[in-house]
Amino acid sequence: MASSRSRLALGRYDTTTSYVVFSLLLVLAGVAAAAVAGAKSAAAVRVGVVMDLTSDATSDAGRKSAACVSMALDDYYYAAQAHDADAAAAAARVELFVRDSRGDVVTAADAANDLITNDQVQAIIGPHTSTESEFIAYLGNHTHTPILSFAETSAVDVPFFLHTAPSDSIQVAPIAAILDAFNWRAAVVLHQNSPSVASILLDLVYATQGYNIRIMDRVALPIDATQDYLDNVLHNLKEMPTRVFIVHMLPDLASNVLRQANVVGMMSDGYVWIATTSIGSVVDSLSSDMIEKMQGVVTLRPYVRETGHVMKFISRLKARFWMENRSIDNVHNPSVPLLWAYDTAWALATAVNLANVSSSTPGATLLGALLNTTFDGLAGRFRLVNGQLQLSEFEIVNIIGKGARTVGFWTPESGFFKNLKNISEKGLKQIIWPGDVAIAPKGWNLSPNGQFLRIAVPSKHGFPQIVDVSYSPTTNNYVVKGYCIDVFDMLMKNLHYPVAYQYEPIGNRLSNYDSLLSLVHEKLQKVDAMVGDTTITVSRMNKVSFTMPFTEVGLSMVVAVKKEASWSMWIFLRPLSTTLWIASLAFFFFTGFVVWVLEHRINPEFRGTPWQQFGITFYFAFSTLVFSHKEKLESNLSRFVVIIWVFVVLILTSSYTASLTSMLTVQQLQPAATSVQDLLINGNYVGYQKGSTVVRWLEEMGFHKENLRGYASLEEYDDALRRGSENGGVSAVFDEIPYLKAFLSKYCQGYTMVGPTYRLGGFGFAFPIGSPIVHDIWQAFMLPSVQEEMARIDRKWFGDTQTCEGKSSGVDSSSSSLGFSSFSGLFFISGITSGLALLVHLGILAYQKHDELRAAVAGIIRAASQRMCLLLRRLRSEPEVDVLHGGDTVSL
């Protein structure tokens, strides 16, 4: 049922009495207009009107448009006369020359040419269809005659063509937003096979890509498509998983398409039909038969505010049209394009009134005036930017019952909101979808024919932890298991809808996964997806859609470890790093010096000859290492310093002892190689998995083909690594981390993973490009419960990696030396403590000896004064010496 707020569902005057009343009003308005027309005007500006006026036309839009143009001029000059009669009488007026295009492009072009050549019109309004207006646009541009078209679509971009209707391209943003609001990630576009109608397709693709939505197919339909043709097209679309369809075509063709969609069962539960403004703008003027075929369709149209002016215009137009076409029983409410027609004529009258069209370049003058014309029209604010009417608000409507129901609004700034009076109420109101259901469809169906999905699994041997396919004689069927299978099953269970599927083992003698993925890409053997150890690469992403990686991403290498040949005679130095040794010795000397400074004045044990004091000082410091110092300390400051230092020594010796014990007791293992550079320099052989993409990465790293050896199982990896490069094996095996984890879970002792990890795509599940389930699987990955289950599956197939690492904890023990950074805090505390004690001691000493220091300083000053006086006396007692210099005597 149509909403009471629908902007065009305003006129409800369907009785004969109402039409008679409005007819009388029309007559009075005509008399007034005639009186105005009878006034003597300065000049008349010839304007052509090209519309489809044929009485047998399938649509009355042309005749209604012509009536709107005429009504707009009458209203404009009536308003001008009422405002200023003298100015209105002196102003230039528009004189219309109407031509019938008969809905034909050639006839429209011929009519336009006749208007320009013979009638010498200075502008043309119309036609109201895109194909006709685009054809004559170039004619107007060539003759510098402005062409004003309010057709909904237009792909023409020439200076003298003014599109007084909003551009089709601005509606792609709200359409893409609708798809995103309901989490639909794929859609099919059905459009009319016309350049003007198809002009927005590229914009629609760009807009949907911004939301990670894919346009799966674009189907062009001829305007005269037969029932059989449409039936064939729709049956093909029905076989696709996508259930969201965007319709962009004229109402007559759209009605035929949707009628046939009802026949083939595509207007039922689970389907989504979204119509563009080509339907939404005229929905209130569609017949009841068309409305019946569009039940559940969601469409949009430019928003027009309900004003008293608009309501009166609708009533007047319906009355006038009924009087001119008495054979029509029911006059439908006017569509939005009719309001644009009215505003177009009003804008032209305004421009003619302001411009000097009698100049030498009337077309250019009139064009400039039109581009500068701005006013509040019936359809909203009239303003042309680069020859295009601007629009920003859309009304979202749902066709249900006998008409359209408003479910929300959209603006670029606010997005969707339910009520214009409260834009904070986001979203859309309840929508009734095809099949008369209120629950939004999920928008796709993985198995359109209702059968199980066929999931291809590569029949690969050698890595049973990853994927294992075996034949069971008991059940006479294949058994599929492994890490990848468990992950896929778990994800399917965590989708918010059930998915029925079955595994289909696919053999491949060449082990070429690219050929297996072609089954999904080209839909051969009716394969719907591929599950297994499929590495994500850029080239493969052009064929299929991958889920996010479900394994650790990266390429690394496994090498054999060997026992350390012998211990060095200097192994006792290895527990501490060189820096830590130097720092420890420096603090031993510093602590001994501080204790000597604090004790030697008051403690006899720290006195004697200089060598005795030196020996006792550093003997005391180093004796703290084994806590064997027996010297009695007299100063509390030195005792405090020693307490802190003994604590540091305790931590240091305990750590040293533990590290040295570990080195002497734990079996030392060293990797055969630690980096790619070692392998390249030594020219070692390296292994890789046959049929994988790893070989390409190895070649890019710098390995020669003759140094690469391929293997096909974990057992072959073990045999090659045990033999080594010297005995026909390899020094390292490169593979993706899941394979290496599977290898180490079986051969934990004797091997280790070393070197950097190179980023790769990881494993992903492959689906056809645009498959909506990919997005849902991505969402399932993010669930906390799924992450916990992933960890459990990882432990099931690869074991506890920490346990394996513990068995190889002796690997690369040379890097286990204790460094200075581990004890820097302790040394900092000890240094601060000793320094503060030294400063306090010097302060106390200065305070205690201040009299002696003062006397000593005074004595020093007195002695210095005496020496200065003696020096001055000697200088004064010496005789003067005369030096002859240039004839003068100088006394020194």
C-alpha cells in the first residue's frame, strides 16, 4: 500500500466531480494567461518542443511533459504580471513551437532540424527519452542552439546540451550501499541494450568494488525482447548462485522481465530485485498491472518534498490532462520527470527574461543565462553544474500491495536513515521481499539445483598430516582426512546457515595444482570448490576466490643438527659475554677502590706501604667473589657498599654457575647450516617439494637449478637430510611452514627449523570468483571459538611444537652466553651506591677538618702573598736602563 508520505502519491481526485472543478479552475487560469498574453510585449523568443505526442503511444509521458512545459510558462508569466505588470509587459516572452517525434529517433532529429532551420528557434526542450535527446544534442551543439533535456539517462557531454535531470551515475552510491547494508557480496545487472542506459554500468562496478562487492554478470536485453528470449536468459541466471539482481531499464521492459521472472519462479523467497531510478521515478504513475508484477522490488528515486505548490500542481496537471484526453478513465499521478519538465521550462523563461537574446550570439547568451539560473522548483533546488542538474537526496521505496512504500532515505553525508525529521535513526524500515517475506534473503545459493556441493580434494600422498586420501574396501568409498579437511569442516559448522557438501578426490599425476584450480575456474566436472594444501598466489587469484589463509604464512628451511665435536679449553669463559666480563672486572676494581677510600684512614688493615695498600684493596674486592674476605670493616658506609656488592656477586656467580653447568651437561647440537647465504657460498644442494611453487622462490634467491632436488614425501625429506649434500642428499629442505611442521612432528630429534621466514600466501580454500561464501568464511575465521578450535586442530595433527623445541634446546648454544644487558640493573644499583657513599664520606671529612682546611688555605694564601711582595721589591730595587731608539732615550 502506498505510503502517505510518498512525495507523488498526493493527488487522490479520481471522481468526475473533482475533474470538473479543476477544469473550471483551469479555464479561469487560461483566461488570466490569455489576458497576460494579450499585453503588448517587447519581443518573443522562439523555443522548440520535441515530444512523443502520438495518441497510440504505449506511454503518455510525452503528452504530459508537453503539458507541464506549457503550464510552467503560464505560471511564470502570470506570477511576473502579478508582481510587476509593466516589467512583465516589456520583458521577452517564450513562444513555443511543438513537434511530435512519434517516439522515433530519426523523426525527432528531423523535427529538431526543422525547428532550427525553418522556425529559427533559439532553444529546444526535449525530447523526454534519452535515445532521442542524445541524437539531437550534437545537432544543437553544431548550430549553437541550447538543448534542454530532462531524460533520466544521458551519456552526451557537449557544451550546448543541458541535462536538466540528475545524472544516472549518482544513484550507484545508494545502490552499492543497499547491497552492503544487507551483506550481499555479489549481484547480477540486467540492463536495457542501449548506450544511454548502459552508461552507468562502469560507475556501478566502481561503486560496488568500494564495498568489496562483485558484479558477477551484466546482461543486456533488447527493448523488444520476446518472452522466449527472456525465459532463456532467466533460466540461465537461475542456475547461478547469485540471487541479487539489479534492474536498469525502462518500465515497459522491466515489467516484461519481472513478469517472466514470476513465471520461472525467480520472484519467490530467497531472491532480491533492486530497480534503479528508471523505475523508482515513475513508480507512482505505473499501472496496477505493472505494480502487481513488481511485488517485493526495492527501488529508489530522487526525493521531492511535499509542498503545497507541488500538491496543487499535481491536481492541476491531472485535471488538465483529463480534459485534453477524455478517453482516459484514470489519470495516474505524475512522475518525477514531469516535475523536471516543469522546472526546465521555468528555468528557460527565467533565463530569457534575464538574457539579451537579441545579441549577435543568442545561443551562447541564452546558454550562459541558463547556467547561472538558480531557483527553488517543484523538484527541489534547480542548479546546473557543468550543464547537469545537481541532486543529493534519494528516497528508498518498497513496491508492495498497490503501490510504493517509503522505507528510508539516503544522503552521501548521513547514509541511510528512516525519517527525515530524525536522521540519527539510522538504517531502513522493514522491507517486504519477493515471496511476501520480511526476513532479508542471504542473496545467494551455493547449490541452485538443490544438490550437494562438490568439493574437490587433491589425491596427494606423502604428507598425510596435511591432506590424506585413502580408499576403504569396507565402505567401498574414499576416506578424506587431514589438517585441511578438519579446518574446512569446522568452518562450515560455524557458518550461520547450513551447507551440504561432499568431498570428491581428484587425482593429478603431474601434481599441478593450477590445473586442479581450473576445474573450479572453468566449472569443469561440476566442481564447486577446492579444499586442500592450495597455496595462494597472485596468478591463482585471477582464476578463483580464496578465503583468508588458515595456516602460518611463510617459507622456511629445515636442516640437520650435529653434535659438537669437543669442548674448548676456554669453555669457562663462554657463560659470560665479553662485555659482561669487562664490566664485572671494572666493578671489582671500582668497589675495591671505594672501600679503600672509606677505610684506610680509620682501619689499620688498610694501611702500610703503597704496595701493601694496593694488594689489600684488590684482594679484598676479589675475595668477595667467594665470600672469603676476613678484613674487618670500620665504616658503616663501606659496610653498606660491600653488602650491595656481595648481593651483585651472588647473582652473578649463581648465573655463571648455572650457565656453565648447562654447557657441560647438555648435549650440544649445531645446525648444519644457519642461513641461505651459507648454502649459496658453499654450493650446497637444497631440497623442495615436487609440484610446489617453492622452486621458483629458490631460483629467485640465487640457487642454481642443478643444486635443487625435488622430493615428494616426509620420508624422502628425512633420507635426503641424513645423507647430506656430500652423499647425494641435501643440506637443507625449503618448504612452507605447515609442511615443515608436519615433518618436525614426525622427525623431531635430529632436525631443526632455522633461518628467516619468507612471506608467502599461505593455504586457502578456493571457490569460484565472486562466490559470496568466501566473505562468510572470512567472518567465521574471526570468531574466538573458531580460533580456539583451530589451535586444537593444530595440536592434533602437528603435536606440541614446544615439546619438540625442548628436545632440541641445545641447538646453537653459542648464543646462550649471558650478556651485560641482563645485569645492567644490578651494576647500576651498585655503582650508584658506591658513588653516593664516596660523596658522603668526602662531605663528612670536609666538615670534620674544616678548621684545619681553613688554616691550611689561609697559610697557602699568606705564603702566596709573601712571595708576591718579595717579587715586587726585587723589581723596584733594579736600576733603570736607557735604550737609544731612533734618537730618543727610553727608560726601562
